[in-house]
Amino acid sequence: MGAGQAVHVRGLVKQFGDSIVLDGVDLDIRAGEFVAVVGHSGCGKSTLLRVIAGIEQPSAGTVEHADPVAVGFQDSRLVPWQRVWRNVVFGIRAPRAELRQQARAVLAEVGLSDYEDVWPHTLSGGQAQRVSLARALTLDPRLLLLDEPFGALDALTRLNAQALVSRLWAQHGFAVMLVTHDVEEAVILADRVIVIADGGIAHEVAIDLPRPRSHADHRVVDYKAEILARLGIDIVT
């Protein structure tokens, strides 16, 4: 894999029993690139992410990625018996004072400086996802893999979470692969949108728009319509 790449996948096949979910996928993601992956339910979006993350093993093909890699899910996966700051540095071995300082720094980045000592059950869904992002930042990742991280959030919280991820990506320069069902979200956030269908990459759409992007921009609406049409969905604009 070249120095300028974050993900390099060739001939990826993933099979569960008699069912082939991914069949000969080739994918490259450049260092620092933001890629969104969309497609109908069950098309293999999350499976692709999980294979790249190493959670699932490929049935065939090769998968390489930049290290360190961090993964975020729709479920924030916080440990309920640990306070927020402990969740942020969970699994890291270092002196307590050093861990506390590290947690405090990344919690400030996600706007949760006042929440380091609270219990996870007291957090809103949006706050829990921010803690999950803070935990990812402790790894100083070169690749951030996000599997429907905003799917359970209400509309306003989701917009704020999108803006946070976009800001963190711009500040830290890591590559992002975002799996989402929300095509408009994909257009707002990504440099490139990949459409998964029939076990492979059916289409790729480069989003040539300056940032920050507005949901009201007619060009965002046009890109959304184009991608939805690739998914076989026609909308009236």
C-alpha cells in the first residue's frame, strides 16, 4: 500500500454460508479523504467496513489499511460502570494522572469538558456519540471507520454530530469511511460517495463542492438526486 493511501482493497470476497455478500470488491481511499458508503439495507455496506476494520475476516482477496484505525458504531458502546473519562481512555495503560489529562483534552475537542465525571446513563444519545468520538481521538487515528454513527439521533442532534465529525476530520487530517443510509448526509460530508449494489461497488460520485456545505444548496440537492437515482429511487425536486 502506498504512503498516500489509507485503505487498499483488492478482490475482496465475503461469504456467510452459501450467501456471497461482497464479490470482488476493489477500493482505494486516499490519506485524508472522506468517503461515504451508501446502499440498500443488506447490500454489504457494514460488512465492508467490518472487514476493513478486521472485525470480520475476508473469504478471499486482500485488505490493507493505515494504522492506527478507530471504529465508531451506531451504539456508542460505553461501559456503564465507568465514568465518562474512564470510558474515553478505556484499554489504555498509563498512570492515572496522564490518562485523566488525555481524556480531558479529547473531551474538550468534542465539547464535553463538563462531563468527564458523569455516568454514561446520564448522557443523551448525542452526548454518548461524542464520548465515542473522543475515545477514537485518543488513538490519534489515520483512519476513522464510522458505521451509521448518527442513525439513532434526532434530526437536530444529527446535524450537530455531522458538523462535529466534519470539524474533527478537517483538524486532524485522518481519512474517514462513513457507512450511512442518509444520502444527503453523505453529500454534505464526503469527498466521494460509493454506492454498493449486487455485491460490489456499482457507482462512485465525486462531490465537487466547497465546504462548509448547506443542506439548502441546490447543488447538494442535485447530487442527492443523482445518487438516489443510482439506487433506483426517483425524487421530485
